Amino acid sequence: MKEQILVNITPQETRVATIEDAVVQDIHIERTAHRGLVGNIYLGLVKRVLPGMQSAFIEIGLERAAFLHIADVIQQRQNPNEPQRIERILHEGQAVMVQVIKDPIGTKGARLSTQISIAGRFLVFLPQDNHIGISQRIGDDAERDQLRKRMETLLPGDHCGYIIRTNADHASDDELRADIDYLNLIWADIKQSAQTKPAKSLLFQDLSLQLRVLRDMVTEEIETVHVDSRENFQRMTEFASRFVADVLPKIQHYSGERPLFELYGVEAEIERALSRRVNLKFGGYLIIDQTEAMTTVDVNTGGFVGTRSFDDTIFKTNLEATQVIARQLRLRNLGGIIIVDFIDMDNEEHKTAVIAELKKALARDRTKITVSGFTSLGLIEITRKRTRESLAHILCEPCPTCQGRGEVKTPQTICYEILREILREAKQFNASEYRILASQAVIDMFLDEESANLAQLVDFIGKPIYLQVESAYSQEQFDVVLV
């Protein structure tokens, strides 16, 4: 499979898209004014300790205090049988080194951990630990044992902890040793800053998105990395030559006149990723609704009629949907609980095949995912780790007209609300006349279909009612002015 990475950089934002066989697979966006915080290390100040919730709020210099739960506090108890209590570890006004593990999302502050981890090219450094872990994606036991033995020979006896990343299985000893030295230098700088800087200071910030691409996303399958900024192309090649030399030949500067994302169809894909409806190739479609608590995905046959039986049509639609669902989760960066409502299937073999295909399609996701089987109601529950805002939350905001509901009241509904409002006002105040200020659609409704009801109200209250169009008003906005 031919895979490419496209990097579009402007002074305002950096956008990255992964392309596989001319199809966009995932999109990452980082805005200069709002860079993601995950991976950042701060010298935090304990603002409040909540023993009942076994958590604490930590000031790290952001608009909202960040959240630290006892589960994310490094073990400090001497007796392993004694439960760890946060009030015995933290107190108000205490300075504590913390790392962001989840960006602020919605109204929630950032999520913190005292377990520090620093990512390198082949390794993740755990300075407060001493064990050697191995990525779960390296599934071969013999290969895992060999990697662990290689690391032990490269480290001193009193070494800190490391996690061996997936791409380390092809790294040489010199490359692993260079990664170890690089990570130790960063940790030394962090410790020095923690001793000299005041509380609520940033001690370490992860690499920018375009450099993280080179460190984390460029694998053997990636053929080229196209960059449309000459300045950043030079910066990326300099970084690659120092830390990821094997990636250097893959980096190419794109200097074409046509915008890079437009050339590869990424702009159109971003627009489609913001839509509720996603069409399937053979006529079916998905409806994706994102809410505060969860995301729901509804699979429909649409215009797909199949060529054999109705069961076969349903089965083929569900199978096709598994691939599209997996891709949409990556494109939209949907996290948390995802409920998928496949079209009902009576055949147990079909259900098993759909589950297997869904898990296979989700296996390529870099984010941690779990998939449950079919519930008694025929639903599948997926949980996908949420560490940053979804694509829609980055690019969009709630509609000012419908306030995020996705629908507005009809002109007739607004007319009836206005009539009730005038009736209430007439009972409380003795106005000489009433003036209705509303949108064109509502005023047109009063002049046409609701003209009889308006005239009936005029006769009932015995006062004139005048109509006035306000072009700046949305369909739901209106005012009743008493004169």
C-alpha cells in the first residue's frame, strides 16, 4: 500500500494528513495560538485537595485549574498493602511536577499525571521508574525478549525506566544509544528548570506537530513526506538529520502552484468529515451524531438493494460500514464512548463476520480502542481514548441560530409564541398599540396563513398590532414592543 504524509504549514496553523492509496486516512490540526498541551511538563501548584474524590486541582498557568486523580499519582506508599491516599501525598500550596495527559476538552480542565514520560524516536523515557516495557504492537515473544536484552546491555545497572516503541525493532544499538542520551539530556534540563523556575511554570513542551510527525508517524510504510513550506522543510530536514536520519530521504518540499491539500483532495475530505451523513459506496449511508456524553453511528441501507436476498444486502452494507466507521473515527478524532447501530442481522455468522471486520479495521488506529460484542439491542460499543478535541470542536462552534440543536422552530411556531406573548402583555399593561419585530419568514406567515388569528387577537385586546421586518433577526428571534 502506498502511503504518504502531507504537511501544510501557515503562520496560523499546521495541518497533517495521511494518505493511503489516494484516500485520506487521518487528519491532525495544530493552531499556533492554541497548541495542544499533551506531553507538556509543568511545575504545578496544588490549589485544592479533595479527599472525598481522591483528586486534586493543580494550577499550571492555564485559564482553568487542571485535574489530578489518585490513579495518576506515582506510587509513594511504603507499604504496598496500604491504600494510597491523596491527602497524605499532596497539600495546598505544594509545588509538584506534573505532565498533561489530556488536553482541556469542553468545560473540563486538563488531566494531569505525576508519572513523567518523555517520548523519543525509539523509546519512551520513564525517569521515575526502573522497568523496561515493550510496545503491545510488538506481538512476537522472541522479538520482545531480544529487544529487552538489547536494552539491558545498553543501560547501566541503576537505569531509569523505558518503554520500547514499535519502530525500535529495526533500530541499531547506536540509534538506541543516541535516543537514550537525547532523553537523558532533556530530563536533566527539566530537573534544572524545576529548581530555578517558580510554580506554575512550563518546564518542557513537546515538539511541534510537523516535528512530531517525523518522530512518531513516519514508518517503513510511508514513502514520502510532502511539506509545502520551504522554511519548515529546512527545519524538518535539520531535525531529521540529527535525530531520525532514516527519515531524511523521505522528506520532500512541495512547490507546486496548486495548494497541497487541494491537490490530494484533503480539503474536500475535511468538509465531508464535518457532515452528519457519510455516504457508502454502494448506496448505504451512516449518520454520525456527536454529543457531550457519546457519539452515535447509525448504519442505513439507503438506496442499496443488493442482487440476492435482503439478508445479503444488510450483511454487505454492514461490512462496508465497518471500514468507513474506522476511518471516520480517525478523521474526526472521535473519542470516549461510541455506539454503533448496525442494521439488524439474524444470522449469527454474519454478526461474527461484522465484528471481526470492524476489529480488523480499527487495528490500524494509533489510539487505544476497545470493542464489545453485540448487545441484546443489537448495538456495538466502542471506547476510543480521548486525548484532544475532535475535528469538529477544533473547526466549528455551536450554531448561533439553533444553539447547537441542529434544527430551528418553524415560522408558525414563532407566530404562536408571539401571539401568546402579546396576550400576556395585554393583561398586565395598558399599551396603546403593539409592534411585532421579527424575521421576514415570520412576518410573511402573519400576513398570510396566520392573518386571521392575528386579526382575532386585535379584536380581543382592542388594540392595534403593527408588523415590522428585522432582517438581522434569525427565524427564532422576535420582540414585542409596547407603545
